[in-house]
Amino acid sequence: MRMNPLALLIPVVLAACSGSGDSSFCDDACQASRLQKVTNIVVIYAENRSFDNMFGLFPGANGIPGLNPSAVGALNAQVDRNGSALAKLPQTWGGVTAAGQAPVITQAMSDNLPNQPYQLDAKYGITKDTITRDLYHRFFENQMQIDGGKNDKMAAWADSGGLVMGYWDASNTKLGQLAKQFVLADNFYQGAFGGSFLNHQYLICACAPEYPNADTAAAHPTIAVVNMDANGKFTPNLTPSATSPASAIDGPPGFQLSGNVAPKNYFGDGTFRAVNTMQPPYQPSGNAPAASDTTSLYANPAAATTLPPQTQKNIGDLLTAKGVSWAWYSQAWTAASGNRALIYSGAAGGPNGVAPDFQAHHHPFNYFANMDPVTGAANRSGHLKDYNDLVAAAAAGTLPAVAFYKPEGDTNQHPGYTNITGADNHIADLVAKLQASPQYKGMVIVITYDEFGGQWDHAAPPKGDLLGPGTRIPAIIVSPFAKGGTVDHTQMDSTSPLRLIQRRWATDTLPGVTARDNALKAAGFPAMGDLTTALSLD
């Protein structure tokens, strides 16, 4: 009897799928089988740092051209708003250091900087314990700064002038040491253009929140005024005000209205979408309850910045549908839920600050209708938890399969109200606690940032959809499965943790994830990676 030649291949395929042999033979089913080794995924979401701002000097990474020998791409000099050359960087408007910081670095002291990146501590004699001033980081401004991928109008369209070109060397921080020991991703982009609010939403739903009938809503949310092209189509360029300085050298830009909501149908779906900071409809919120709210559980819906409850599908919904445990953990969640004085309470860690400086817009699930404090009380208590709950669950080995963690203001690394060191210590300590957990043997920890914080990066973001991706940000993957001591160059963004979660537990795919990949492919780019290139699951 003659044997079918295909039968000879069966042992090879089985070997590959069992984890032995060359992993290149492993098909999708085999890879899915290997992913079963991952029992827990933890996403730690820090704040407001571009890749070059923190890791531009990191060995082996695509860092700052001319300073890092592993850099890829050009260092484009900053240009003025009309595209002409800048002979120097603009001053840092309002000064470099935040109020109450020592030494004080004034606006005048920031003048006459060469048109190039500069190391902040070397230039000004400050340290990673210093709180620098905030830099705006908004949806349309981010796109104007990126300037089609050249990243040459970062200073021109900033409210902070030349501070955008400042950077630190985080290679030897505690997070830098984790990056050296495990995996640093150097081709990882913020999922959406702009700031924290939108990128937290994008992290869980790959979407922009909807504000129905924003133009006629009684609360009167602000709607951005943007330029139109010759065909009457919206552009991502805000319309300058009549008094806006023509040159970045003369002052920060002014706009007719850099609103919180994009114009109707900007995204081609006939809706209004919130793109800049709005407040959750439930407490803890930056907006107080209405006088008529006897429960004190809701934010005043009549406030212009209160976002109506959202109903789009998010990753929590997908996990719940599959019976997979999950939670969003927040530092100071319990305290801020009972004391509104802790919300936006100041630059904790600074001399004038009040801990914990809880940032209400950093908690995206609190915007969704199924987390209503009354009708969704059980869902809310089951999934929205405190940092202390995270630490206790890690120690006990009872962490849910998927955990998101958000530090409070004084430990999240956001310029303007905290420094680098506080978050570095806090996040490294949390990672150590997770590594001590009995669940660590099956854990993947992703430490990343919500967005760029207004700071320059040289890498051109891949062309995606109208939401993003935006500027490149750091990401560190810590895991017993990590390809230790490597830099992963795979193209990824803030949906990459979602992709890993979806793939591991075979959930449905969020529509925004599919839309992002379709847009990338149409523009000639690959789909975003799902972090598996950073892992060895053989």
C-alpha cells in the first residue's frame, strides 16, 4: 500500500503545535493554543510622554537621530507656522518649571535655544524630581504638530514653545531597567490623536465617544472650528483667530475655537464625537452633582463638559460576554468616590499640591451607561476597583484575567502636576508586587502611556484613520514569556493590548480595531501588532 505523502507532514505540524520544533511552522490554531499559557494580562497606563522624550537615548532603540546610533529616519528642524525656517526655538511661554518648583526656570531663561532637541537636566540643571510646566495635547493640535509625519511643527503649534523639544534620558530609571531586562517597544503609537481623555476611551473601545445633537444640546458643549478644503471637506487644521501671532517666535497660537467636540460628520458617520476632555456622567467626576441630585452619584448633565452616557461596545463588554473576568483598578478610586475635594486637587508631590490629585477623565468605563451608579450598581462594583484591591488580589493570586491599572495624579508622570521619579518608583513597585504574585507565571504586563503630552518625537506615525494613530509613545512588556533584553520594532498602537486580549480569549473584535487595520492597509502600512512578537510562547 502506498502512503499518502501528506501524511508524512502530520508529525511536523503536530510537533510545531505542541510547542516543539521551529515556531515558524505554527499556524493560527497553533498560536492560539500557545496563547493559553497566558492567564493574566495587566495594562498599566501612565501619562503624557513621547518615546523620544523618555527613551530617545535608549541603547538599540529608534531614538533621537544624531544622538542615538540606532535611530531610523531624519531629524527635521522645526519650522514656523507658515513653513519657513526657525532660526531658534520659541521661548517656553510662562517658564519651564511649574509653580513652586526650585530652581525656577523662567521664560526669559529659555530664549535663544538652537533649533534642535535638548536634554532638560543638562540645559537647565533640573532633575527628574522637578515638575515642568504642562504642554497642551489636543486632538487637532496634535495633527497640526505632526504635519503629515514630518513632526516639524511641534513648537509652532504648541502653547509651550520650545519646551516640546526637551527630553530626558530614562534609560537608567527603574522603568528603563525593566525595559532593558524585558522588552521595550519602539514602534508603538498612541491610538488616537490628542490627549488623555480620548486615548483612555480608545484604549477600551477603539472609538471616540458620541455626543448626540451637540449643536442643539442645552448644555452647549464646545464644537471645534476647523478649516475646510477646496472641496468643502473638513481638514484637521483649526481655524486661527484674528489675533493669533503669525510667527511662533512671537507667542503661542490662538484659534477661533479649539472645542471639545469635533464638527458634525467630521468622521463621516453623521455624528458629533467628543475628542477633547469631557467629564464622566457619574461620580467621581470633575463636574459636581446638580442641585436637584439627592443621590450625589451623578455629574450635572447641564454642565457643558459632562459627556452623556456611552453605549458603544468596549473590551469589558466583550470579555463579559465570554465569561472572562476583568477589572479597571484606579489609585484613589475609593477615596475620590467619597470625597470630591480629592478630584483635580493639585500637583501632588509639589510644594503646593494636595494628594492624590485624582484625575476623573482618566477612567473611561465610568462614562458608559452600564456603569450607572443605580441601574448598573452591581456591574460597577464588580469591575471598577481601587489600587488596594489590585495589590490584595495580586498577593492572593485572585487577579481577574484582564486588569487595567491607572495611577493617580502624583504617580502618573504627567508634566504640569507631577514629576518623573514619583511614577517611576510607584509603577516599578507595582510591577514587583505583580511579579511576586502566584499568577505571575502566566502574566503579561504592558506598561505604556496614554499619549505624547505635547512633546516632540521624530518618528512619523503610520497613516491610519481619522482618529489616529498619533505620536509615538513608550511601551514596556514585562512577562516570564518576554523576549528579555530586546527592543521590539513591530508597528503597534494602543489597540495592541486589546488585540492580544481579543486573541487570547477569542472574543469578538471591536469595530474600531478592524477599521484601524483596514485604513492602515489602504495606506500601504501593515496591520497593528498584538504584542505577540515580544513574547516567546514556544
